[in-house]
Amino acid sequence: MRRQLVPVCLGAGALAVLLPAAHGEDLPLRKPGLWEMKLVRNGSGLPELTMQHCTDATTDKDMNNTVSPMAKQICSKQDLQKTANGYVADSVCSVGGGTLTSHSEITGDFNSAYTIVTTSHSDKGLANLRDLTTRLEGKWLGECKPGQKPGDIVMPGGFKLNVKDAEKLKGLLPK
């Protein structure tokens, strides 16, 4: 699946990263099951955020196909290239009245764990993203919990969102 990092607000908490399409290489699909995603945003003053995401191959592909059009609308550059250690992604996007430039280094096997370290700079509009380093650590926990379906993301405090509803999230993107 082709992915790249694009900051997107998701209501109260905020998934600071979605992994939509990029031009160039393809990332492997994540192993189906329950993934813990821990987001650490250095330099923002924002707390660490830990989420759980139930996924399968179809959901990972659907995330790409749903979010990709949003990214294409706001990003003038989306590149993903394979390296000796993993992948490197670079993007330039218009978000919140400014330009957000990001560089990401992606490592891991997508079967048990992966890490995405992103350095972002915003020229204006997004004060808390002016110079920000984000680390997303994904760890496979096992099978999805009873009652969970592929696409379910459980945020801190129990807030649940299904990525298949991403079409509804377009209105939450900063203009």
C-alpha cells in the first residue's frame, strides 16, 4: 500500500498522522489484527497519544483509497522511496492557511512493528506544528478484540472511530 504522512485533525484527540498514498514505492500492508499506535510529538507541548487500530488487508487498502483523494487536494508533493533501512517520505501540503513540509523515515517489518519518525515545518497557520518531530510506533498486539471490526480505532478515553467513515472527516481538515 502506498502511504505517506499527512497531518489531519480527528476531533478531540487527533490522529496526527494518516498514511495515504504517495508517488513512488509501495509500503507493505500491515499484518491483520490489532495494532497499538503510540504517537509522541516532540516540541509541541502535546501529550503522548496511544490508540489501538483493528485492521485487515482490505482496510489498509481502503484507507489508502479513501484518504488519498484528500491528500491529493492539499498536497503539491507526495514522494515515497525505498531505502536500505526502510522508506523515506517527503511531502508539501497546504494545511490551516500555511504550507506544511514533512520528511519521514519509516522502518519496521509491518508484521510485528514499525516506526515512523516525521520532521515537519509549517511556515504559518499551524503554530504548534511550526517545527515538530513526531514518532509513531506501531506494535502488533494480536487478534482484534471481540466486538471490534476492521477499521475501528480506539482513542484514549474510549472514543471509537472507524476509518471507513473517513469520507465524513473531510470537513474536519483545516482550510
